[in-house]
Amino acid sequence: MTQIQKNALYHLLRLNSMKDPSLKVQPWQVEDYRKFSLEELFSRLSKLGIQLNRSSFATHADECDSPEELVEVLSKDEEVTSEEEDKIYLLSFELWRRVMADKPSLSIFCNELDHQIQLYDEGNDEYAQALQDAIENFFKILDENVDEGLEPAEALELVSAYCANDIRSFIYDYMQDLIDDNNESYAKDILEESRTYLKDDKWFKLLDARLSIKWPPEVVHEYLERIIEDHIEENDLIFNFDLLDLIITVGPHGLFYKVIAATAPLLKSEEDFQDLLSICLDYFLRIDQNVNEKSVQNILDKRSYIVLDAPINAQDKDIAALLAIVSK
């Protein structure tokens, strides 16, 4: 696995410190350098022994291909500690982002994607176009690396190392949000951009199937059967839950019991079991089987007193009862 790059590492550290204020970090490690004025950035560099202004910074940066290369140049004649070098890097990175806007590097592109993902996660919808642009740039960079001879999987690993976020997970979640918001057109655009890099990813396959409503039913059914055949033995409870939700939505309903039977042994907690019961309720509601729906609701009702994080016994009679109901 490619090691996460320095700027992505500090971005991730800042995100984690925002989620967990008790995390022990130095202030300089988690500051939002985007909020600093140019004067403040140059002043901090000066305190580290690097005397630059906008003009001289640009002159040095013109001779380099990236902020990372620039820091090597700025630090080579200075006796600096590793901590001081990291401080120089974070300041220089932000200066490059602003002063050298016409010369973005891979790390700059990925930092912008991380920034836009953060805004999206915070609910800042006003930056939707900026996020779309950042996603488009991400795939352009992947395509360029493939054109230069890298395999798609290698290109994805290389570029993702410059991102603090798990890009695979974000793309999946983002496309789910787009579909839920009835923006299937743009979701399909991202799907096509992703196809080269994520075609063997099981989560990508679920999205592909979810967007397949207009396919002939027999094609959808065959595709879902292949997904089940390829991945059901991976014993991934969350994946199976999503697969069940998809089967409820697009069918075929004949596959539902097969996935339920494979999912039941994976249940670890009462919450897992009640989630499975709720999925089955939705299933019987959609296919208009009132008797089975009531039977499942009865199981769910009588278990309402059980603490959700309590472990579930694989031999629980209610699990067997649910399997019997679904198999009818």
C-alpha cells in the first residue's frame, strides 16, 4: 500500500482532531492554513529562517514542479529539524496553492478534492460545482497516469495516496446521495468515469445495478445473480444489507431468501438482527404479502426490550422463524 503523502496526512490529522478534540496534537499541525493571510504565511516562514515575499517565492517555485520539491530547495541550506521542515512544508504548500494557482501539482489537486469533500460533509451545498470540478480533475489525473503506462489499479492507488479521504468510499457514498436526490444523470456520469478504475469493486457493482432500472428485467436479474455468486461468500454483513435493499428495489425477489440465508450467520448483535428484520418488513410490504409482514413485525415487536448492542445467539429461535417466513 502506498504511504499517504505528507499534506494528506496533516489534513487527515486535522479532520481527526476536529472529530476528537481530546486528540493530542500540536496547534501548528492542525491549523487551517487556508484562513491565513499571505502576510501571516510569509511571517511564519521568516521565523523559520526562510526570508521570502510573493515575488521571490514565485521565482523559486518556477524552478520546481511541486510544493514538495520546493521545500527541498528551501530547506537544503538550512539546519532545520524534521518538525521545522514540516512547518515549512505546510506554509509553502498553502503559498503555492495561492501564488502558483496556474501551476497546480498532484498534491494541490488532491488537497482541493479533500477540501471540497470536507465542505460537502459539513452540508455546504453552495460549493456543489466546486466539488464536481474537483472530482472531474481527479479522474483526469487518473486517466493521464494510465495514458503514461500505469495500470488503472496502480493509478488509483498512487493518486489516492495524496488524498486524506478514502476516495473509493466517498465516491460510493456521493453517488448514493445523488441517486437519493434523483440526480441519476450525474450519478451515471461519475459511474462511467469510475468504470475503468472500480469495475471490479463490489460496491461499484451495486451502484451499477441500482442505476439499471431501465435495463430489461432479465439483464438486471442476471447481473444481480453474478454479484451474489462473486461476493456472497465474502461474509460482509454491511454489503449483504445493501444487496438486500437493492433486491427489494429492482428485484428479482427470488434471490432475496438466498441472501437472507447467507446473512443470518453473520449477525453479531441484536441491532444486526433487528436491522435484518426491518429489511424483511420492507420486502414483504413492497411485494404486498401482508401475512408475512405481520409475522415479521411480531418478531420485531417482542424483541423491542432487548438492548441493541447485546450479542445475538446464532441459535436464537427467532432467527430460525424469520428464515422460515422468508422461505415461504
